[in-house]
Amino acid sequence: MSSELAWFKSSHSSNEGGECVEVGWRTSAHSGPDGGECVEVAETTSAVLVRDSKDQSGPHLTFTPAAWEAFVAFTRSA
């Protein structure tokens, strides 16, 4: 699985590119070589999105940047 960002244009964009948002997903650095049990994260200025890399069209979680930073800090200290 690639660690490069995959960009997706918002479904609310016009054909001329107006009002579009693009989100870049990146795979967790802790993912195994077979891509098992990993998550992908996309960060914007107002939210951090997390999804299952094996179900990319499935649901995702949304965090505020502060909540995500607190979560990451907690997991690093555990």
C-alpha cells in the first residue's frame, strides 16, 4: 500500500472546479506490509478524518484537530 496522498475531489464541486475541496488520505506508518489492520488519516484546517483503509468508501470518523492531537499524544504515552 502506498504512503502517498490520494486526492479526492468533493462531490459538491462544479465541473469548472468551483467550490471544491480536496482531501488527501495517508496510510498509518504503523500499517503492516500486507496493509492489514491499518487506518488512513486526512487532515484539513478544521478537521481530521480517519477511515479504515480496507473500506475506503465506508464510514469515517471526524475529530477536531485538538482532539486528534490529544488522542495521538495519549497513544504515544501508553
